[in-house]
Amino acid sequence: MKLQKKAIRYFLKSMSYINIICFLLIIPSSCSSGDPTPITTVTNFSLSISLTGADNENPNGDGSGVILVNATADNAVRYAFRFNNGDVKDSDSGTIEYVFSELGTNTYNVVAWAYSDTGEFINETENITVYKSDNQFTKLVFFDEFENEGGVDEEKWFHQVIPPNNGSWYNGELQHYTDRSDNSNVSNGTLKINALKEQFTSGGTTKSYTSARLNSKYVFTYGKVEVRAKLPNEQGTWPAIWTLGANINETGNYFGNQYGSVGWPACGEIDILEQTGWDKSKTLSYFHWGDTNTGEYKTDGGELVTQGTTENFHVYSLEWTSSSMIASIDDEVVFELSNTVDKPFDNPHYLLLNLALGGNLGGEVSENFIEDTFEIDYVRIYQ
């Protein structure tokens, strides 16, 4: 009986060793019978880089330093980019925008990778030359260089001639504005706004002087305005470069109620340049508005002693952002005003050029006055 049990145990033990050996032999056989995992290869890689604002005159971009990179490839599931040895940036779509911050014109390398779902990749490197300006407003959106001869360009300018204050203009001005070439014309590369002593009737009233008041047919919100101009010299002349909110409801303005009808000062007014009729050694830059919370009229501004304004051309400018407004002459700041929520300077404005006589800032006109000219070399608006 004992011999039988030992034989049985030996048999079972032997069978266990055999099963284990068979199992070990079966495993590699089973594994080797399947197909290997396929490797996905990336092909047809394409890389394109475009510079914002690049054209024939600005081949290295508009000064913003912005480039748009687009990579495509067959079998790619993700992309990566590195700009001038910086950190690697991922993109699922293959499109990425990048801003270079170094000022001036510089050449950078752009490396792009395309990856497959199995980790295979292909890459390409391109060099690109980019211009970066320290001026945040680089795109020219409206301009007049006054290179034509004859009348004012009616595609760009509107003559405001209807006196809105019962046959007169506000602020005690003494002139009528006209659209005649005698009062505004272009010659020898400049716009001339001419104030003349003459009897002229309009709106049922007769005035002793005429001049011109031009409204731009272009509106803008934020940007940089540059006007290069030479100012009139005669006592009593009041030149102005300024903007009004296009939602003003003033009679005879070009836009009517297209942008609203809130009136003045709720529309906001920016006086980039004014000069009194009694002190030609200074220029003024002021802001006028209605408080958006209370409706109360408010104003603030400053003045700058500027020699030679009536003999030489100077650049009068405005830099207008959502946070501030800076009026300058030849890059010298006259006044800066914060653009806070209680001010209405977040709506479209249009530009005005005019030459008034007498009134609040013109004062007494010389009895010997015959004529004088406000001369503008160019007008440029950037955004």
C-alpha cells in the first residue's frame, strides 16, 4: 500500500515538472506568433512663416515683431516650435504666433518639429529677419501727404460749413467756414487753410471773415495722430488740430447720428494743438469731456513754450490708448491724461483741422488783418 502511494506521488510530481516545462515552451511560441507594432512615419513636412504687416515697403514687418508660423505634415499628431534657441513651445494644430521683443532689425532661427503617434518626428529650421519698433502704433490707417494740386481730397475730407449756433459758430468765433478754394487748397505739397477778411453771408448771418474747417471722413479709436504744420502769425488767429467723438450731435457734422447722438461734452474732445491769438510763443493741448457717471463737464490740459511755430513746421501728435492720452510737440510731451472709466475716450473719434478768428482763444483780431494761413505738410494716423 505504501509503495502504491509513493508511486502516485512520484507520478504527480513528474507531471507537474512536465506541465511547467510545456508552459514555458508555449509562452515564447505564443508571443512570437503575433504581428510587431507598426511605426508611423511623418512625411511631407512643410513650414511657412509670415511677418505681420510685411509688404514691399516693409519686407521685415510692420514693427510689431509678430510672426505667424504654420507647420503641416502627413501622419503628424502634434507639433513643437523653438524660436531663436528659446524654450520649446507645443502646438496641436501646427499654427503658432510669436512676438520677438528685441528692438531693431534682427535675424532669428525658427525650428519646427512634427511628431507621429508612435513618437517618430521630422524637423526643419528656417531663418527670418524681423523688424521690431519701440512704437506700439505702426500701421498707417489714414493719411494725406497733400501731394496733389488744387482742391482738398474729398474722399478723405469734409468741409463743415453749416454754422450750428443760430447762424454762428460756438466760442464767439467771428468767421464763417466755407468750402471755397479761396479758404482751403493744396499746392506745393501742403494744405493751406486761409483766413480772409471779407464780408460773407451764411445761415442768415453776415460775418467779416472767412476760413475753413475740415473733418476727416475716417474715424478711429486709439492710435497715434501726427500732423506736421506751420501756424499762422497774425493777432487774433486761432488754429486747431483736434478730435471729436463721432457720436456728437452737432449740426452739419459729416457722420450725423451714425455713431450716436450724445452731444458735447459727452462725446469727448481732444485738442492736440491750439494756439491763442495773443501769444504765438506757446501752444496748448487740452481735453474736454462729460463725466460718464455724473455728466459734469470737466477739462484738463497744459501748455508748452515752443519757438518758431509760425516760421517753421513742427510735428503735433497724440498717442491715445485705453489707459492714457499723450499730446506732444516734436516728441516733447505737452500733457498726459489718464484714460479712466469716468471719461468717454473709448469711442470712435474723427480729426478736425480749422483756423478760427477771434473768440475765446483768438481774442481781438488786429485791425490791420487781411489774411493769414495755417499750413499743413501731412496728416498721418497709425494704429
